[in-house]
Amino acid sequence: MKKAFNFLTEYSLLLIIGALIALVWANINYESYHHFVEYPIWDHGFIGHGHYDEKGHFHRTLTLHYLVNDLLMAFFFAVAGKEVWEAVALKSGPLRGKKALTPLVATSGGMFGPIAVYLGLAYFMGSDTYTAVANGWAIPTATDIAFSYLIGRIIFGAGHPAVRFLLLLAIADDAAGLIILAIFYPSGELQPIFILYAGLAAFLVYILANWLPRRLDGDDPKNPVSTKVRKRFSFWPYAIGGAITWLCFQESGIHPALGLLFMIPAIPHAETDFGFFAKEEEHEHDLLNDIEHGLKIPVEFILFFFGLMNAGVAFSAIGDATWLVLAGLFIGKPFGIFICGWIAAKPLNFGMPEGMTYADIFVLGMVAGIGFTVSLFVASVAFDPGAVQDAAKMGALLSFAAAIISIVLGILFKIKKVH
């Protein structure tokens, strides 16, 4: 239990504190909270919400909310994207090969199950409700990796194969979530040419700062050119490239929080992936891991401000969208993961990880129903500010209840911990 608490402190405690401050503040003085969140930092700049003034002139206004959600959260998604990239691209990545097939198929259930429950219930609640809430269908597809991992370890123990299964599922879920955000939740009118510019910028940085030095090194095991380039320039070519790709994403209409993802494959990285949250990665000193290590503490504070900027919802905001999000997470997630996990293991004959049962899959499916961070983020982009957005955010916040339900299910199904 001490290790679990240490993990919570390391990865998510500041996020919880920020969210709790926002909840208390919003329920004491909502107007004051809203004024703080939307406080304009810089008007008529090149960063911020784009809008037209009364004279029809387009300009951008940088608010605290935009600074956190659209700019700073790009670092959070970059860290998540780095884990997804390593899991998919590296030879030892956990999402490669037959070992990943059952978790990947189960992940599809963890996406389509919540969508079916959310939209299905909304449809039966009437056309007015359906029209108001339909755009939030992706909110319950999210899984909060950090909190799910924490609860998974409490229920199964650190050595149980269900914990690794849960991490594989959560990483694949993150990958799908990034795609959903990019395709279905644009921040403005789509301008595909800027995505091309972002890709070109990342490619040029890769060629000049990564590929070319290694090419010049040839077969020299000392890698003199690569070493000299890294010592002289460090991470700066990638930082400059990241700034360019982020600006391109802002102009493209795709959410700017995804703006650093193109740079991840361009950065020199190790050929071995030890898995998500693996302690072994602390000893890896390739540039990609060094950058991730350097971002760890800043991202913790970014998540504090993310909670502060987004969790300020009045308790009176609970509404239809709240119950739909919770139904998607608490019903669609576990049953979708269980059904698709069974299909993968039996009819498709991909098999089950050794030491796992179908009861384990159902319980970890409920653990995956903790949406929180990413669900909160999707709610903030799926709806305009107002009653529906607040109700959806409340559903994301209350998804913490999945942790309690999961622990109870673990006791009822007599899940044996493996340490």
C-alpha cells in the first residue's frame, strides 16, 4: 500500500489537489472562479483563442484556460505519446506481436462499448437530449493510465499479469484517444496545409539533428559526430521544431495540445522499451528518455493547473450528460472489454496471458472505467462552455467511483494478489 501511495504522490497528487481546489472554489463563488479561468493574459497576439471582434477583424486572445489546456497540456500529451510511440515502434514494444493481440481487441471493446451505451441511452432519452449531448460520445472512451495503474496494483498486486494487461490496454486506449481528438474534435476550421508544414518541420529536424549525424558516423562505435551534435545542441533543435509544429497545429484547426506529437519519432531514442512506468527507464539516457525525465516535474505542475482550470463545476451541474458519461464508463467499459477479451481469447484463439482469468478481465475492465484526466480534457473540447459541458465534466470527475466498485468486485470475485 505504501508503494501505491508513493506512486499516487509521484504521478497524480497535484492533479487531485488542483481539481479539489477548483471544485471548492466553483461551489463557493462560481463567477470569481470563471473570471480567473478566462483571465486574458495577452490580446492581439499570435497565441490564443481565435475570434473576430465587432469590426470583423480576426485576432487571438491568450487566456489562462488556453495557456493550460492548449499549450501546456501539449507536454502531457507528448509524454503519453512517447509511451505509445515506444510501445508500437520499438522491437521490444508491448503493443507489437501476438502478445498484444488480446489486449488490443479488448481495447476495441473498451472504446465501442462506452460509445454504444452513451449514444444508445441518449437516444432513448429523447431527440432533444440526444442532440444536446451526442458530441460527447468520446468522453467515456478514455482511461486514466495513472489512476487505473494505481487501482490495478491495489487489487491485483504488482506481479499479477492483469496489471500488465491493463497497462497495454490503457496505452492502446491513449493511442486511439489521440486519433479521436485529432479527427473528431478540431479546434477550428481545418487547414490541412499546416499539418503538412508540421510534418515537414519534424522531418527536417530528424534529418539534420538525428539521421545525418548517425549517417556520418558510419560504423564507428564511438559515434563521434552524433555525440558532438548532442553535446553542442542538446535538445534545442527538437524544442525549436516542437514550437513550430505546435504553432502549425494551432493554425491547422486540430487541437494544439497534440502539437508536439510529430516531434517524438524525430528524437533519438533507445531500442529497448521496458514498459510504461518501468523503473528501468530511469537508467536509460537516450535523448528521448532524458527529455521525458526532464518533463516529469513540470508535467506534474501542469496537471495541477489542468485540474484547477477544468474541474471547477458546481454540484448543481449534474445532469443527463453526467449519467451518460458514467454509464459509458461503468457499464460500457467493463462489459465491452470483457466481451471483446473473450472473443480474442476464444473464437479468435489469441489466448489469455498465463495466470489470468475472465473474472480478472471484467475487474480490470471496471478499473479502466476511471476516465478522469483524459475524459475531463475531452469534455472541455466536446462542448462549448455551459450546462452540458459542466454536466459532462462532473461525469468525468465522478468516474473515480470506478475505483471503489473495482475494489469491491475484486473482493467478490476473490481476486488473489500477486506480489
